Amino acid sequence: MQAAGKLMKVFVTRRIPQEGMKILSAAGVCEVSLWDSDEPLPRSELLKGVQGVHGLLCMLSDKIDAEVLDAAGPNLKVISTLSVGFDHLAVDEIKQRGIRVGYTPNVLTDATAELTVALLLATARRLPEGVEEVKNGGWSSWKPLWLCGYGLSGSTVGIIGLGRIGLAIAKRLMPFGVKRLLYSGRTAKSQANEVNGEFVPMDTLVSMSDFIVVSCSLTPETQGLCDKTFFSKMKNTAVFVNSSRGAVVNQEDLYEALSSGQIAAAGLDVTTPEPLPANHPLLTLKNCVVLPHIGSATYSTRGTMSALAAQNLLAGVQGTAMPSELTL
């Protein structure tokens, strides 16, 4: 513990749900400075804000690299990120300097899985198109093939990355009458038994699936994984859904596959960059549903994430065990 009067300096890069701020102020061990906005802070403010801090609570939109670590200086003991992903952190640099990292896995699994299923259904059954037709007067009489999409019943679903979130998605899809569940990844997973998942090579998954869901983490191996070659192996009736990270997909190749009819439709909760510019070619396509990265956006989930990020931060500045520490 710090001696009386010597509070640890902590910088929070954005307004976070009250649950987290209450925990930080109640602890009485740190002096919190906050970028008091719902919008991301400019890089220059980040470099200024981290000076001399013992702890940093950041978002996935904050790039924490060597420049930021240098600006913070030698006091920095902990970086707590309000996310499960950590591809915005220069992990090697952080490890080299002996800085601990806290993150928020598990708590957003259910919310992200629910949203992924919602996105898959909305894309496959053309819900945004349907809503638009009602609004613009396109709804005339009933027509046998108007706004027909694809159903899950009797289908084959392929999940790329059967981790916590991938498994939670699979469990929610199975009651829809999915016939086969295929998955790919680095290794076969024992938890796949819970959904009768079959571990198959990536090529098999891509060519056999009616629905492909990407829920892997972003690594050098998965960067740009879903490209021209990948889409060319998919059925032209297949639906592609990504709720992992935008950079797993080559968006130019996806646009080509969607506009040429190579694949039926795509639903994305993540893009590169984020936000996706309003004039992006993907947004001109009726068969592409794009959401603004809202996988974990339920009130309770964001509150829980905020509390966990605050607890990780406090443990880090005090040198105690973190509820959720990233092994570097």
C-alpha cells in the first residue's frame, strides 16, 4: 500500500459505465484523471494523459504502443483494457517492460453470442431489406419469392474459432435445427462435444457450410484469413458472418464475392477501419448487413466489463492478484 497522501495516478481514456468509476473512487488508493467524453481521445491527449501514471484504463480504440509507454514513463505498472481483445496493445513491448495487463473475458461472452445469432438471422432472412421495403412503399401484394432468404433448419454451420464465444454461438444455433456443426482452429476442442462439433480442415469447413461464423481472435495467422481464395470455396448460397475483428476479413475481396453472387450474403459487426466510412462500397450492397461493433452492448454486460476493468486496474497498481489478468 502507498503511504498516506501518496495516491497512485491513474488515467482513464474515456467515460466508462458508473460501476467502474464507483469502484475506483471507493478504493481510495488512486487519483483518477479521466478523458471526460464518450468520443475517443486524440492521440496527443493520450500521450499527455499517461505521463507519470501508475495505471492506465483504456479502450480497444486506443493504440497502446511503445510511444505511449515511453510517454507514461517508468511508473506504469498496469494497463487495464475494457475489452476481451488485445490486438490494440503492443504486447511484446508491454511484456518487455514488466507491465501487467488486465482484460475482460467471459463477462461479454453471452451478449456477443446473442448479437452474432441476431446478426446471422437478420442477414440470412433479409430483415434490414424487409424493414426498408415497408418504409419505402416496396411492399405491395404477397409474392412467392419476394425477400426469400436462407433458414438454419437442416443446415451445416461452420464456426472458425470454437473458443468461449464460438461455443456460446454454437449452443444458441443448435436449437434452430442445425444438422451439422463444423469447426476449425489450431486444435480440436474437448468442449466441442457439447454441440456435437466436428473438427475439420479449414477448406472442408468453407466448402461444406451453409453458414460460416468467424469468432477467432486476431493474430498474424488469422489476419486477412477470409480473402478471395476463401470466398471462392464457399457455396453461392452461403451466408458469412463476422463478429470477431475486422482485419480477419479482406473487405475488397468480400465486396467482390458479394457483388458477383459468389456468396449469398454477409453480416459484419466488425470492420476495418471502425467506424466504416459511410461511402464504403460494402454499404451499397443489399446483401451486406453492417453493425457498428455492438457485440457486447447490453447495459448489464457493459456495466460488468467496467467493474472488472476497474478491479483489474486497482489490483495492478497495488500489486495484488487481478480478477482477470492476461498471461503475457
